[in-house]
Amino acid sequence: MTDKTRFLLTPDQQNAIDGIIDDIQKPAARIVLCGYAGTGKTVTTAALVSRLREEGLSVVVATPTHKARSQVEKALNNYGATGFNCVTVHRLLGLKQVRDYKTGKESFKPDSPGKNMLADGFGNCVYEDYLRERQFYENWTEYKKKHAIKIDIVIVDETSMLHKELYDYLIQEAGSRPIVFVGDDRQLLPVKEDKVCEAFVDCESIYRLTKVLRHDGVILNLATATRKLPIGRARFDSCSGGGSRVTAYCRRDEWMNSLLDVMCLPEALANPDYCRALAFTNKAVEDMNQKIHFKRYGINADQFIPGMGCITVDAIPDPTGGAPLLNSTIEISIHEAEVDFFKAPHDEQDWARLKTWLLVVSSFDSDNKVQIRVLDREYEKQWKERQNYFASSAKQCKDLAERKEWWSMFFERKDQIGKVEPISALTIHKSQGSTFKHVFLHWSIDGWSSTPTSLQNQLAYVGITRASDSLHVLKDWV
């Protein structure tokens, strides 16, 4: 069965797939499949994965974040792609967080140089199978190596989110293996970077899907109209059609009241992806999350309530050492929450205990429960001041051994505390790679100037394209 028949591809999509199949025959092929919202990028990727699998190639799809990995895997499966592995780029490259005890800096480096999925392959080895065949192998490591599946081709999705350092290391480690970068170059730049991912500029071949295939949806029409502008965004007005709607409110309080009402619906309480509020600034996100929390649970509600959803800000460390309890950008559900007044290692004798929460949580994709410790919001400033004491003490040390000891104490303390945030409201940066049924787009996307900007254009485009069924905005009067 051909891709065109199975996936109902357009000629442009089919030509892109045929071109990519030809290109990957070249050593170290670097290819881009670029598509705007509504151009069928996901179905094209799914068809490409299926075509590669039919040709007997092993395929790994990699994404910059765990949230994006979950979303991409579901989307490709929904379009009929099977037989591929989906991982984060960090896992593909075998990157782990490392600490420099001379400077206190943290970065991601190879856990073992030359040891990663690109070098070693992947496999779902079962230890019980090894035990039955152990007489043929020296050890478990040899068994896994023997049964590993070599990666023939890497597809990187959500390429716009790929940081330069990660991109450079991926290119280095891939060697002669082909890479297909999939993404939308009109998305937001990675945080703290001022250029689009170099894949969009440097790759030898680029296949650009430009024809919007679903013109009847008003949300998609609004996104397309915004994308076509060099700066600013398209006008916000109420309209409906094609299975979606845009609701434009006259006043901010009307917008906020509607958000709070929707967030309290049974569907929103049961499924966090039913509705999300998106904003440009962290302050707006914090304000909305607090209002939603009070509306749902009461003005005097505890900070953490069993049943509420959160997202990990960074990886949650294991206080006893070893692998993190949870990775970063993992959406979790709280099962149990209790207050625990905590004294951290190396606290000064006269320092009071800090109010923390012991949370029993699990990710949305797993039933595995873990216990984590997080700070109560009222004590975050105090904790930061104490950590700054250890950091500044380390920086002032001229003796290397003493400096390392201070940084060691700093990191030991840091590993005791995780950080999570509510997920009802997110920054637009963190929402990339996700789709939500209903989206409330905060007015902070327009900044504080009447002059349209390119950032405003990107924020609006990304925010609008997160919504599938309804988009809620503030009406334009001019």
C-alpha cells in the first residue's frame, strides 16, 4: 500500500517524502521538513516513518523535551505510524547533568564518552531471557550489546526548540547517519538564544510545506493571517466556523471569569489538556495559576491538593544520589500531600526549619508513584538566600579544596528540594509542542507598547496554534 493511499497525502507531501528517501542515501545527510500550522507536517512525518520502516530501517524520533516527546509519540501513533522509538534528544545522546565543583556550574555532558543510543543502539532486552541464555554470554552487558538494534535514521521533531549546544553535539555524534529535522521555523526561539536552530539554515536539503490544507477552521485562519505578517498579529474578533471558534472578550475581567468557569468544569479537572491559559510572562502565569487554584479549591486552600496537576520545572533529584526521581517538563498528578518542616543538611544551628511539602506523585504517562519534597511558596525566598550563602562562600574561597567543599554542600542541599508548578497556566515558551482543546491567550503577548513587534508576532502565532477547538482572547477595538 503506498503512502499516498494510506495517508491521503498531497502531491507536495508525497514529493517531500520521496525526496527525503533519496537524500538519506547520501552519507551524513542533513535534511529539513519544515511546515507551518495546518500544512500537514505531522501526517507527513508519520508517512515518512512508515515508509522508512517498510524499507527495513530502524527509526528513532527524538524531541528536545519530555512533554514534546509524549505529544509527538501520540500524534504519530494516531496517524498510523508504528515500529519506531521515541526518546528525548538528551537520552539519545546519553547526556546527564554534571557539576563543576570548581565553579558551581551545571551542564549536560555525556554520561560516558562514546556511550549513547547512537553508538550502542537500543533494545527491549528482558533480564529473564538473559538468565535462560546466560551460558552463551559473559555477562548482562554483553547480552544487551548483542541484542541491541542499530539506529539507521534519526528524526528530530520540534526542531525549533533545539538549543545550539544540543544541535552541535547531535551532529557530531550522528556521524554518517542521516538526520531529518522536522519543525516550524516561525515558532519561538529557544530560551536565551537569538537565532533559529541552525538546522533550518545549514542543512543541504529543505522541504517546505507551505500550503495550508484546513482553511475552514477560524483558529487556523487566524494563525495563518498572523504568520503572514512580518510584525504584530492579526486582529482579534469573535468568529466561528470549521469546527472551531474564537471568542474575543470586551474586558479583561470577562476573559478571566470565563477562564475560571471553564477551569472548574469536570472535563478540565479530569484532563489538564482540556483547557490551558497561556501567557508571555512568568508573572502572568503565576497570577492565573493562583486565581484558578483559589476558584477550584477555595481562597484558604493548601498550596498542594491531591488530584491537582503540576509540571516539574527541572529534573527532581534523588536526595540519596542516583538517577533523578523525575525528569524536567514532566506533567504529574498529586496523590498525597503533607506538610513537613525541614532542616536541610549543613543548615546553621540557629536557622529555623523551613516549611516544605512531601508529595506522592506520578506522571500522567505512568502509574509509578514517587515521593518528592518541594518548598512552600512562602519559604522560597528564604531558601534562596540560604543557598546564596553557600554559593557566595564558595566563590570567595581561594583554596581549591575549600571551594569544592562549599560547592559540594551547596549541591547536596539543592538535591533535597524539587520544584514543581501548577499546569493550568503555562508560558507560551513551555507550551510549544503541545495542543490543548481550549486555550485562553493572555494579553501579555502584546507587550507594553502600541508598536507591533516581531516577538509579538511569534508569541501570537505559537499561542494561537496551541488551540484545537476554541481560542479565547481580548478583543481589538481599533
